[in-house]
Amino acid sequence: MIESVLVANRGEIACRVFRTCRELGIATVAVHSDPDAGALHVREADAAVRLPGATPAETYLRGDLVVKAALAAGADAVHPGYGFLSENADFARAVIDAGLVWIGPPPPAIEAMASKTRAKELLGIAPLVAADVTAADLPVLVKAAAGGGGRGMRIVRELAALEGELAAASAEAASAFGDGEVFVEPYVENGRHVEVQVLADTYGTVWALGTRDCSLQRRHQKVIEEAPAPGLPPSLLAELYDRSVSAAKAVGYVGAGTVEFLVADGQAHFLEMNTRLQVEHPVTEEVHDVDLVALQIAVAEGTPLPADPPPAHGHAIEARLYAEDPASGWTPQTGALHTLEFPDRAGPHGAPRVRVDTGYLSGDAIGVHYDAMLAKVVVHAATRAEAVRKLTHVLERARIHGPVTNRDLLVASLRHPDFHDPARIDTGFYERNLDALTQAPPGEAHAAVAAALARAAAHQGRFGGGWRNVRSQDQVATYGDHEVRYRPTREGYTVTAPEGIRPVSVAADRVRLEVDGVVRDFEVARHGDTVHVGPHRLTAAPRFPDPTDRREPGSLLAPMPGTVVRVADGLAPGAEVTQGQPLVWLEAMKMEHRICAPASGTLTALHAAPGRQVEVGALLAVVQEDKS
């Protein structure tokens, strides 16, 4: 029997595995980098071992250090989580060779399937040879052979861009997984991403534990997932199950894995097999009423699975909450997470109404070194429509105070007509709808009024004063595009712009407004110049802009803190550049981000150099526009 498990990972997946271990009476061991010394997964573990350094390459990708940590802490088993070394056969062998139990598939199965190139060869699917790709083959997808999560993937629509995209994808894959191998395959436009959860024991039993639809993606990384995949005809469903079970049996698979397909025009195209637990595994757990981590541990202990998997019931949907700005190229965000609270986390008698898997709590800091996911929010209901409504409600009422997140995008996605019709869901959802989905949410103007009045009430409480029996000018406050004008009166406050709003009650942390005969309540929380009013995140415009905060036209600023990993070949002051040309590549939160020329012209300054650490707003380069 396993008595102590080290999780070779961090964040929410480490916390998720620890939760099951506690329920089973198994001791837990965390590993952590220096930036993660105070992270939630470290705080929740029974013991923790430091991995010196900050970057994944120095820490979580050092299999030798992880094995030493397990032995030093007295663990007798290792769970890899997902990402990092979870699909690394050499790491699995090192764990086994050290006399530890590996809670995962056999190393030969990992080698056969974890490399997408070898998996396709095994199943008789030949990838394209990069050197032989022609314009007739476009579009193509450059893809990392190891790992997942959208890292190391690039769509190529122009032949001239292929070489650069191969290099960029390889660099990103090497940073995320320690393996820079990439390959090229045809890119199928606007298909549905459907996957099958498999689970196998050491006695030859293989379960096909339902389907998941993960079509809503950004940068090839999933955003909203659900189980079961809606609207699949029985014949296609049977084919998906048969092909998934056959793939697992072909390599002697043991443990939890996922077989992924792209479904287009009624045909299922094999994508890959992930030889690990998936990020989106909770929706399968909710629908089939199982604990996949507990089953992984049981299989590793030699327990046989029942002959048939448990049946499905109802529908589950998961939304990934990210610290990122979808309206600004999905830019990752960092900083203090002041509040992270979700409603209805427990219903009558403690029964969960909403499941939240997270690696953060209120007061934690979001750093630059790792993935930007804050939490996975999961609901289960009798029908898909009920689950959608329930998840929308939970996300809208969550208290998320801190950096910009994708919460508004998630709510807008769940409400979009296309999402309610499974026939209109595909991987092109965000490419088609992003502009509409990132518009200011309804009620933001009213939230700005509440923010302005709450600030006035707080100021009055600190300094006294308020209404005086003299005529006064309107006070003005600006939040984003919303200008609010108001003045104190004997009765409280009068709002003069926007029109039609009557304050009912005003306090520093709560404001009630009547608009068109309807009274609404607004909770207000202020953190510096950022104000959270219900689900709205507003930034106050400074009353007196800093005259020193001026940049010359054409300045390229770092949109997030990170590391400069590349500068365009031959780039130097005096070089001619064209609009949209990539000039600098930044790496932040395990993703690579391009900084492009805003206009055609001449590069007059270059402050970026490979390896340089930059803060948000740092000046990277200056392009003087050619206006001739």
C-alpha cells in the first residue's frame, strides 16, 4: 500500500492530488521552486522540499532533483500531475529505478504515445516533412512533439513564415517541457475538439470513460470544457470509444489517459494521446461520479478495475479562470490577488454546488514564471442547459479582486447563441467572436457611478465635510470611458451624468442606485486606483496625469513582466521595419509573446536583448514611422 506521495508538480493540480491523498489517508510531499516557497500547494502538503531556482528548467523539469526530493522526504510514490515531466519516459524510469511507485503509465507506453510523432506513426498516420511543405499544403500546424496545453503550437498560413514558426515553437516547447522537438501536420479549420477519457489496469481492463468537448480554445489552450460532448451521433461515439480503447491496448497502457480527436464533417481525425491526467478531468469525475486520482492510485497499487465503467449522469461544464486580458492579445497578468471567493461552494448538508480547483487563495501573489490559470470552476446539473445557467451565475457572482482576468469573457461565452447550439461550436469560436465577447459588460456605466460615489463617501468619512449650504460645482470622476458627475446634497448625492440615476444609499463599500425605477445593489472594493464593483473591474483615471510619464511616438513597451528570449535577426538602430513585423519575443508564464512594429519606419532605439528581464511597461524599442 502507498503511504506517502510526492507530487512532481505545482499549483492547482498538486492541491487536487493532495486532496484525494488526504481522503485516502496518504501523506503528501510537495516540491517547490523559490518563487513558490509560500504557494498554496506547499502550505497544504505534509512536507515540502525546495528545488533551488526560479525557472521550470531549473526546478520542476529537473527530474533528478525531484527523485532526490522524494527519497529525502520518505515518499514511496510519485504522482506527476500534468505538464512538466508528466509525459517524460526517462523521468518515469528514474522514479521506478529509485524503488518508488510511479503513479502513471509504463515508460514504454509513454514513449509510444507521449511523443505525438511516434503516436501517429504507431497508428499509421504520417506527419508532414517540414522541408517538403508547399503552398498547396497550407494551412499547417506546427506542434510540439511532447507536452500539451497549447504550448509549442503555431498555425502557419504563409509559406514564408514556416521557418520562423518552427524555431519559435521549438523554443517554447523546450522551455515548457524540456524537449524542443516539433512536427508539422495539416491544420483542419473549425473542427470540434472531442476527447475520450481512458483508464486501464494491469489486468487488461480498459475503460472508455465518456467523452469531453474542449472546442472553446485560445492559443490552442482550452478555456471551457464539458462532458459529455454534446450532439454526437451514436455511430461516431462508438467509433471514438473503439479507437481510444484500441490505442490504449496497442501500447499496453496502464492508468489514466486521454485520446484526442478533431471532429469535422462527421469524421474523427486522431490528434494525440495524452499519457497523463488532463486539466479538464473534473468534468468526467462529476458526470461519472468517480475520483480519477483515487483510481490512478488504486491501479498503481495493483487493484483491478471493475469490468465496466460507471454510467454517466447529467452534464458538467468547466471554465478555466485565467489572469489574462483577452482584449489585449490574451496578455498574462501578474500582481496581488486580493480576493478569490465563489458563491455556493457548499449547499445543504455540505453537498457541493460548485467545485473550484485552485492553487491560489485570497491574498496570494500571481507571479511571472508559471501558467496564468487561477482556478477551474466546475458545475454539474441534470441537463446541459441547466449546467450552463448555473456556471454563468457562479462566475458572475464570484469576488475576484486583483489583476485583470478572463471572467467577463467566460460569462459572455456561456451566454453566446453559438454556445447554446452544439452544431455551431468549434475551435474557431473565439477567432470569430472575440471582438463581440470582449465588449464592456452590461452595467459598467452604472458600476462607474457606484465607484465614484463610494470614493466620495470614503473621502467624506476620512476628512469630514460633505454638503454645504453653498452652490458647488460638479465633482468629476473618470473610470475608463465612463465620466461620472455628481455633487453632495443635504439628502446625500445627486448624479448629473450619466442621466437617469438616483442614489438610494451610499457608503464606502456599498452603493444602491435606482435606474429606470429598478434599484440595484453594488458592492465596492478599492485597491489603489483599481476598483471592483460587483463583477466589474474599473481603473480610475488620475486627476493630475504625471507630466514625466510621456513616451515618444512609436515606443514599444513590455505588455507584461517577463524575459526577452529573442530579437529579430539583424535588428539594430537604423534598421527599416514594416508594420506588423515581429521585433522582440518575450516569454512570460510559459508562453511566448511577440512584440511587433506598430508601423512601417525606422528603428531608432533598441533596449531589448536576449536574456534580459523586463518589467511591465519597460521600453523595448522605438520605431519612427515613415510618413512619406
